[in-house]
Amino acid sequence: MSYDIRYGVESRYPDLSGDSMVVVGAPEYDSPTYNLREMFVACMDWNYKQGVWYPMAEVLPKIEHGMRELTEHRERYLQYNPPNGWGSLDGALKCLRNWYQELADPDWWGVTRDWPIEHLWWRW
């Protein structure tokens, strides 16, 4: 099983289920294995819930913190490598770096070109 990460914006018109979020994109690494959950929670200091929308302005600092933690304290997080081999610290770091670049780089061509961070939401 893996995540289905999406970027969204709030709509004035909810769908039939009452959801007012509209998916506007996905990161390049949009489906990291769910086996990395413990590592992501620990390194980002964020006990997120799957399927919930979070304001991107709150997510970006969590991603940045996670990158720093996995880079500067690698040995601390090796314990979270999944025992079945599906996922790794290096894979988690690759995801975080990619997500951060896509969201924080003003020259990136993606979703932040069309919507400012303040209007974007993130869903695990």
C-alpha cells in the first residue's frame, strides 16, 4: 500500500460528499510506500492523518524539518527502515527533497506557478 499525495485548492462549491477541495496536482513522488509512515512522522515531528487536507503553509516547514533531520541525524532514523525492505531512509529523503523543491523553488514549473503556497493544501 502507498500514499496518494495530492495538492489541492479550496472551492466555493463542495461536491456531493461535501468536500470543497479540488485536486490541482501531485508531486513527482506522489506514492511513497506506507511503510515509511513511522519515519515520516518521526523526522517531521508530525502525526498526520491519511486522507486529510493540510494547509501547505504548515506542511512546507514540516517537510524542511524532515529533510534536515534525515540528513543531519541519519543514524537516529535508520531504525525506521521497514523490515520488509519496501522503503528506506534514502527513499524517504528523496521524497522530502523532491516535495520541498517542487513547493519552495520559485523557478519550479509546477503547481506553485499557478497558486501561491497560501492557497494550496496537501493531502496524504
